[in-house]
Amino acid sequence: MYKYRFVLLVLVMTTSFLHAQKTGKKWSFYGGFGLNISTDYTYIGLQPGAIYHLHSKFKLGAGIQYTYLKSNKNYYGVNYSYHIYGFNTLALFYPLNKMEISGEFEDLYIKQRYNDVQRNYWSPALFAGLAYRYGAVAFGFKFNFLYDNDKSIYQDALIPFVRIYF
């Protein structure tokens, strides 16, 4: 059931991207990319998304993400790895020219392995954020109202973010 929900979202996002290329001014894109590779640690993250401009002060968007994380023999002698698949929807409001207020729902499917123990679960998040926008970049903080210390991939309910628009 969960795989079908994720595949359906990917198809909808792909259709939106193709439509956005044709319409131009009503759509913009954002994304994130992370890469950290060393001898005992690997992190790869990709988070593309699209935003539809309803009004000059209000925008709606959606995105998908994938993260791979693997560590071999950390300080505690533990091997662990994660595969994280997810999607998000967001609303952006601009009360002032450089101020961005955001609301975001994110749902992540996490495949986690510690040594030989595997755990698979969903981790939802509901964020409210505030950012300073400078050109095509927004810097800010967002707070997760559904934060669960046992299931969240984030260390804390309050997290910084950078969103790049293109």
C-alpha cells in the first residue's frame, strides 16, 4: 500500500514538472542536495520540489526526497544504515518582501538497520517555519509539531533550513 502511494506521488510530481516547463511564470522549483563520503560514513540526499504561484504573496508546492545514510563501526561499535523515502507539501506566505512564512507536511518511510536489527516505519512531520529570503535563497528555522524522539530522523523539533529556488 505504501509503495503505491509513493509511486503515485512520483507520477503526479513528474506530470507537474513537465507541465511547469511549458507554463513558465506560474511555476518555480526548489531543492536540496547533500553529499558526505568518507572511509566509514556515507550520506547522499536529494530533495527536489515544485511550487505553483497562486498569488504574489501565496504559493503552494510539493516535493519528494530520498536519503541514504550508512556508517561502519562508529564510536560505539555500531553499524547502521538508513534508506529514507518521502514526500512533502508546503504553503508559503510572504507578508513582507523578504519574509517567508511556511507550513509544511512531510511523511517519510524509513528503513533503518542497526547491526543486524531492521526496523521499517513511517515518520510524519508538521512544520511551521519562518525564513529570510534573499534573492533565490531562503534561510530560516522550522518547528515540527509532530516531533517524536524515537521515530524522527531529525535531532530536535526546531531545525534550520535553506531553500534554493530556481
